[in-house]
Amino acid sequence: MPLHFELVTPEKLLRSEEVHMVTVPGTEGDFAVLEGHAPFMSTIRDGQLLVQRTAGGAPEPIAIRGGFAEVSDKGLTVLAEHAD
């Protein structure tokens, strides 16, 4: 099953899609999220989200600054202060 991923900035919803895995630059270190991950919240540091659309697919980097990530039974939501 795919992971539902949303990337949100104060201005707008940038992404809402089904992906295989997302690697997030957490303040305590990078962490990867797959479908079925336990509920979790983390602040994020400036860095790159790595979005892997399919298993074995090349990750797509998205530069982000600040914010937090929430993993819930609905998927992963990244609320970033800024994203490119």
C-alpha cells in the first residue's frame, strides 16, 4: 500500500500524493516514513525531503526550511515554513 504524503506551507498545499517512502530531515536526525509507520511527530531542520514515488525509484529532493512533520494513520504531513 502507498503512503499518503502532503507537503504544506503557510501559503498553500504543495503536494498531496501517494508515494512509497519519504525521508525527512528531523532535528534529531533524518527519518524515513513508509505506509504503516507508527504515529510520530518531529520538528524539522532545513534540508531536503527525499520523496520516493515507487520502491526502487530514484528519490526526488525537495528543499525545505523549518516546520514539523506528523505521521498519523492518515499518512505523513510535512508543514514547512518554506519549500522550493
